[in-house]
Amino acid sequence: MALMTTHTWRLFTCKQSLWVRWIHEYRLRGTNFWSAPNVAGASVGWRKLLEIREVVCNRFIFKIGDVVRELVGSGGWNWPRTPHALHAHPDTLKWRSYEGDLHDFSVNLAWHAIRNRAHPVQWFSVVWFAKCIPKHSFMVWLLMGERLKTQDRLKAWEISSRISQVCSLCLREADSHEHLFFKCLFAKQVWTLATKVSRVNLQVDSWKDVVDVLSPIAFKRSARVIVSKLLFGASVYGIWRERNARLFNKKALSCAQVFEVIFSTVRLKIMSIKCKTSSQVQEMKTDWKVP
Ligand SMILES: [Zn+2]
């Protein structure tokens, strides 16, 4: 992964490299790397390069004079408008370290910033499993590594005056990984609703609770366990999406509405899974209103 990050870095700093010129000419064809579609049929290497964008995008920082901004922000390309514009300022692109400081790029710093710090054995099966919904698993994976850009991790210069510095879900304190997904009253309501439908206690109070509840059973292939993991991932995704919608778009759904989306997403996934009929599967279908 650090190697892929290095390749991504080179795309913006080694304009004269034959490989970089080839990428811009034949892969990007004038489009923006950060919004280039990851289409089926592309080479594995190129797809891996595109997949790492979400992990590294908030670590690319450009600095021109007094202007210090992320290269990519809120799903958009901040500056410069064309990759070639950076060529005029070869020393302006910086790497934001895990601690949040700006440095010249190095593979070691990249690895230090993007590696997952939690114990992999305990949670791996909670996040990645055969029937998982990839975008949900990816979100849980980011949560596990504390890689989401919660308010407690924003540096003063990153804070826009238009963005409030209070949890958009409960309006009580700045959000953090721990607050947003576990301590927040809104999140707690989501976990309560999730617990009612899953029959597995998902009323988690911290990441440790998740590990305690789900890890011991995560390797099992029973319908109940698979659905609980799907529900956990969908809930994490739903909480983060609602947080962003309120923070950036000033649109708010109630907790019940957010859970309705979570429920229907998991229900649709369940309907696509073929499993042998058993009393447990029948019970689960009843819980999820699956015909
Ligand atoms: Zn909150």
C-alpha cells in the first residue's frame, strides 16, 4: 500500500517521468485522477492505484505562499485546476503525517500514516467477509484505523468558518471517532434499533465493545452472524453519511429515517444471498421482512 501511495505521489511530482506522462496521456486523458472512474476491465495495477485514493487523498497538501490546503477536499479537486500547474511550483506539495504535520514525502512516512494500528486478528473478520458490502467494509476499515476526518483531527488552518465545530448529530461536542460512532446519542439510538432487529447486542459503547461482541463470532458463517456484520457496516456507513449531510449540506434525517435506509440496504443484500433453509434462516427472514 505504501508503494501505491508512492506511485500516486509521483503522479503529481514527477511530471517528466515517462510513466507519469503515459498515465496522463492514456489513462487520464485530461481528466482528474481523483475523480477518474474505477471501471471493470482496467489493469489490476491501475485499479489498485485508484482504490487507494480514499485512503491518501487527505494527506496530499499543497502550499503556495500562505495558502495551505488539501489537494482534494469534500469530493472535489481543490487546486491547482490542472495537474500541470503544480509543475510551476515543484516544492509545494507536502505529505501530511499521521500526527498531522507537513513533510516532504517518504515511503516510511506514508506507511506510518496509512497502516492500520489496531490488532488485525481481532477485527479482520468483522470487516472483511465473503458477503460484505465493500463500501461499508471500507468505511469500517477507515474507522478502525481512525482515518476518518473527524473534527478533533482537523488542524486550525483546515477549519472553514462555514463548518461548525460541533457534532452535527447531537450538537453537544466536537465529533471524534469515539464520539461519533459510540458515545453520540444519535449513534446510540441507531445501535438500539440495530440490536432490536439483529438479535445480537449491538449497543456498543466503544470500539472495544464491538471487538468483544462481534470478534468471537465473526468467523462463523451462520446467517445470523453474517447479517449482524452487514448491519454493523451499514450502520457505521449510515452514521457517517448522515453526519456529513448535516455538516456540509445542512440536510437532516431523523434517526428513524437513517435506520430505515440502513435496514433497506441490508434487507436488499439479504435478498441477494442464497442460503439453505433452516429455522434460523426462516426466523431471520421474518425479522427482515424477506419473502
Ligand atoms: Zn454527537
